[in-house]
Amino acid sequence: MINSKVLPLIVTVGVALSVNAQVATIDVSSPTNPVVTYDANPYIYAPDLPPDPTAIYLDALTLPTASDITSQNTLALEYAALVDAGSFEGLVGIEFGAYEAQEPVVQQSDTPPDTYSLTPATIYYTAPTNNPPTVATANSGPFYFDFGGPSSPVESGYTQITPASAYSASTGYGWGDTSKVSYRDRGSPDNLRRDFCMPQTPFYVDLSNGTYDVSVLVGDAAAKTGLAVRGNGLLELYNMRAPSDHWLQQEFPITITNNRLRLEFISSISQVDAITIVRDDKPHKPTIFVASDSTAAAYTEYDYPLTGWGDRMQMYMSSNAVVDDQAKAGRSSKSFVEEGALDTIVNRIHTNDYLFVMMAINDSASKDPSRDTSPATTFKAYLRLYVNAARSHGAYPVFVTSQTKRTFDVYGRFFNSVGGYPQAMRELGQELNVPVIDLNAKSINLFDVVGPEATTNMFRILAGNNTWPNYPNGYYDYIHFQDRGATALGKQVVDGIRELNLPIAKDVLPVLQPAFQPAIRSAYQ
């Protein structure tokens, strides 16, 4: 977890569980009564949990000693006491630091929490595997892996990976448990895509520490594909989805700090065709990381015209700056942190980068305790974690208030339909001296000028009769955008960069401003 005082733990919970879902989280705030919840996704499924789950994302190769723990802060002592009581087997990945009196804490009573209070932390679970021994050797690659069967042809320049390719210190790569890997060979269309492995165990690669670009090719000529990819426990590629007889290739950067990359494929059946791993020693460019929900997320060609505004910001930035869209569908300010999506950003954020945070839609009205927050209390508490994460790495946090939905009154005037979250973000921005791009106000003004009828071409409101290949029967969605709507909002966010005169404004491309003047609004609360 990003909060350094919420520690990754190895736990033993003696409960029998058998549920099929994407990824399970175990709430261990009450060790004798752990609570298991699931992140539902119609395309992604994970194996059943075993009766005694024991492995929870082990990234550290060594455990701290008892003296290391007891010499640190008060909170660590509390966990040390739990270890002594036999509740936990050990502690890993502790980030020590001075204890802060106003660290967010779990609110145990029915009293409304203050702005520093959080709900119990959840920790990702992964099925136990035969973890390789401590790294013996590591190199910088590059690696080109062609996954498939032992008798299948191998793409030129690639290394063959079959279900029998167990990890070994001599090769520095391979499966953690070969008994949990199978393969298929369809015979076509080419060496990389005709065959694939179907793993239910991690794939390990020993690497020299540094930053790497990892590319994953998935797909199957005879069945649809849907999986997520985690790198060293970080949620790197989410919802890699392709129809039958289609393939999808996506890439992510990752910083290696413990000489090993662990790739996990979260799905009931993961069709992994090829993976490449190439070290990236190019100078780092100023980067804007987008932490948000589905309205800002990047999508594949199989979702088009569904488009997120975060994915369109790069259109208005020069090649001297990068927009890294880490928005995830269905996430709230709370679940984005607790499911590890913020960890993914922290792994790659640099000094003088930016963290743009836009949350609201999934924080409200979902009736889902794993996502819901309250604007004046827990929402602000979670936003503080984003601010702390950015500033602790020398990066700049920026709040972006949530755009409104396609909601208008009987007079055709648009209004804020995401509750008190934009105002809470404005207030917290002022309190913490965090710049605020008021996309809520900007979007209302924009939609007012465009008008209710024309906004049907901005939102994912699609005609049927096979007008759209990915939506042959049409679609009605008053929350998410098609390309032109996402592009317009992406430009509004970039306009906010210029208006706030952020240092990265020098990398905003000069573009013609719209000829119209938005209608003046007195309030957006």
C-alpha cells in the first residue's frame, strides 16, 4: 500500500474460501476475522482461493529483524506485537520513517471520521507459488520470449518458453510452478500468434536494477481473451481484452529494484503469446500521471469509440512531455489506493513529474463499501495519500474536479451531478496548497454551450443497426465519452495547465481557442 504505515503482510488465515473472481483482497485489520472481498470484472477471473491462503505479494527478499522493527515507530510496534501473538508469520516491505501523529487511522466507532481517518486497509492476495530462490545473477537483457508448445515453431530472434520452462538460476527466467501451465497451438496465423501458454503461476525474469519497457502480446485464434497483468505486484495492464481471432499488444514501463521481475496473469485462462523486455536508459521526460476512473481511462481498439479524456491529453502536449494515463475503470479515490493502482504510479514517478487526480463518480452512490467515500471526510482523507505520494517523490500533485454527467434540467441547462466531491476537492486544494483544475465547472460551461442534443455526439450514445462495429446494437451511456467528447475534455484539462501557469505549461502546444464564450455560472456545487 502507498501509505507507508499500512504494511504489506504475510498472513495465515484459517478460513475456507472458494469463490471465482478477478482479484481477492483480504482485510486483516481484524486478524481473527479476516474479510475477503472481490473486484468484479466481466472479462477477468482468477482461480479459487485455497482453504488456507498464505502468500500476499512478497516483494522483499529478506525480512527485517525484530530489533529493526522495535527500533522504529509506534505503529510498527503494534504489528510486532501481532507477530509475537502468532497472528502473523512475518513482515515485508516496511518503509520506515518518523511516526506522524496525524497519520490516517482506522475509525473503529460509529462517530463520523475526521479528514485523516480511513476505512480498514485491504491487501492484494495472490495464489501461493514455488517462489524462486534469491537472485543469483541478473542482466539487462533484452529478452524476447515466444510462448507456446515444445514442437511449435519459434519466431526468429525469440527464446522459446513452453509449459516445461521452469525458473532456474542459470537461465534467470521461467515459471514458478510448471504444473500450472498449459499451452495451445492453433497452427496459424504466424509463429508468434499461432500458439500460446495458459499460466496460473507467475513468470520470473532476473534483471539488473533499472527501468524496463515490458510488452505483452495476448490473443487466440479460437477464443476471446481477457486478463490483467501485474508486475511485481503492481497493477500494470488492466483488462487486456480481445475478441476471438484478434490479438492485443500493450506495453508498460516498470522500475526494478530487487533484481527480479515477477509477471502474474490474472484470468481463468490467460492466452500469453509473447513478451519482450527491453531496458530503457533514455533520459526521463517530464510526465503527467493521471489517477482517475473510467471517464479518463485509455481503451483498446475493441472498445472504440469509448474514449477517456486522459488518453487525449497528449494531443495537446509537445513531445518533450509525456502523459501516462493510469486511470482505471470502476475505481474510486479509495479503491484506487487500496487495490494498488497508486503503487503503480509511485513505482515510476520522478522528481518534477505531475500527479493529476480526478475522482468522484465511483466514490458516490455505488453502495459498495469497498469504493464509497464521503466528500467531507474519507474522500479528503484518501486524497491526502495522493498528495503525500507525489510530494514524497518530489512530484507535483494537481487536483482535477470531476466532470459532470450528461444531466440537464427542463430548460436544457447542465448542472453538477457528482455531488459534493468537486467542492471537497476545491477546499482541500486550498488547504494543502494543491493546484485545482476545475473540470467540473469547465464541463458544465462546455455542455451548456453545445446544448443537450449535440452532446449526444460527445457521450457514448451510439446508434444501432451495426453503425459501430464494437456496438452493433447501439449503446446509451450518459457518463462516458466517445472520441470527440474525450478530446474536448482532455483539451480543457490542458487549458487548465496553462491557466494555472504550471511549470509544465511550457510543453503545452499552441492551439486555437474556441470562438464561443461559455455561459457564466454562479456556482457549481
